[in-house]
Amino acid sequence: MSTDRKSFKKWWADLKKPFRLVLINPETFEEKKAYVLTNMGVLLAVLSALFIIIGLTTSLIFFTGIRTLVPGYADIEQHPELMRLNEDFRLIEEELIAQRAYTENFRKILVGEIEMPEISEEINEEFPDSLLTVERIAEDELLRKEIELDKQIAQSGILSKSGQPGTYDISLDQTYLIPPISGSVSASFDPKIDHFGADITAPKNTPIKAVKDGFVFLADWTLETGHTIGIQHANNVISFYKHNSSLLKKTGDMVKSGEAIAIIGNTGTHSSGPHLHFELWYKGLPVNPEEYLSFN
């Protein structure tokens, strides 16, 4: 115990023991500077310098971007390039999964491994034969015809933007009409005597043409006008063709401009000879056909 204490005292005394550090010019051996130091002072100086270097290095790593270069320390969310590469990898993985599914389905089609869904036999219980074979009533047939007519109107393109036939805001003066027949006018438009059209005479068996694209909403016989046909056109225009000998179209038919729809005749009690009584209505009112058509 006493030996250890003596050794410690000797070591401590050596640390405090001063020595002289002399700087000499090697050529002239002239003494330039001299320092009185102790082992303890040198040791403390070295430890202080070491701690300062460690502190500066740690601060440089923690508080600057150099930390991203330290293996295992860099945060991937703070590195834009790594984030972009990670997103690209995820997209490529999703595309690869979709491509594999597409290839597998295509292979099944080629080899005939398509899985067909099983048809349940319970459908017969839910829909008995008595319901599947029920007879159609007259009202049902009428509704079916109306639906089919609406479908034909939509396909013909004569519907307006609002979905109703003939509601375009276009002046009748700007509407191109085909003369229904060529001949001489025997009686002009005169609403005062309830003559809402023009009578045009022409040779027997002359075909009568539609003045514009439209659909036939009337194709019937009346006592006064005989075989009569009415066509609904776009832009709220309606045309009537009366006293025909026969009709070439029926209700619900779609017609094109210039297409034959009837044959001139002399049917009806209001007819006194072979002619066509042609009426043109615009927005619910009759107009003078001779102002928009030339029958010569």
C-alpha cells in the first residue's frame, strides 16, 4: 500500500516537474525562443485540442448537410433524388403486376381456359313461364311504338339541344326546303277562308316528295282530306300533304329531304280534281308556302 502511494507521488511529481523547451536555429545554433513547460501542461493542452477537434467534427456532422454522406444516417425523405427513384420503382412494380395479369388472361384466351359464369337454375323460379309468355295489350304496343319513334328521332339528328323535336332558333327564311311537287298553283294560301295551304296541280301519278328531313307523325285517311300525311321537321316546322291517291310511308317512318312519300290524287270531299294541298306550319302557326317555296 505504501509502495503504491509512493509510486503515485513520484508520478504526480514528474507531471509537475518543469522542463525547458528551446527553439534553436540549426545553422547557427542560435537560441530563438525558450518555453518552460510541465508534463501536466502538455497533457492538458493535448487533451483540450482533442476535445475541440471532436466537438467541431460532431457539430459539422449534426448541423450541416455532411450528415447525409454518413452511411446509415442519411434520411431518405430528405433526399429528393432517392424519393424520385423510390416512386419510379413503385410505378414500375405496379405496371409489372398489371402486365403479368394481362399476359395471363391473354394466355387463357389462347388456350381456351376462359372461365364461364355458372347460370343459376333459380331464374325459372323467379320468373315463371306465365310471366314470360304474357300477351301484350294495346296500350303496351302503343308505348313500344312511341319509344321506337323517339329512338328513330334521336338517331336521325333532328332533335334540338333541349331534346325536343323542332325547337332550334333558326328562322324559316334560313331553312332550305325542297318543293314537294312541280306544277301550277290553283289556289293560294288564304287563312280568311280557312285555306291554310296552297293547291298545286300536276299530272296523274306524280310522286310527292318530303320538303325536308323528318319523321312521319300522321299517315291516315280522313273524310275531308282523303289520304293525308304529316311530317315533323326540325326547327318547329310541320308539313302536311293532302288529297293523295296513296301513301308511300306510314306513321313513325323517317324520311329524307326529297324522298317520295305519296302519289298525287283526288281523295276527300274537299277535293275537286287531282292536286296536292300542301300546308306549311312554323311554331304552331300556318304560313304561306309560296313565300318559302317555288312550285314552278
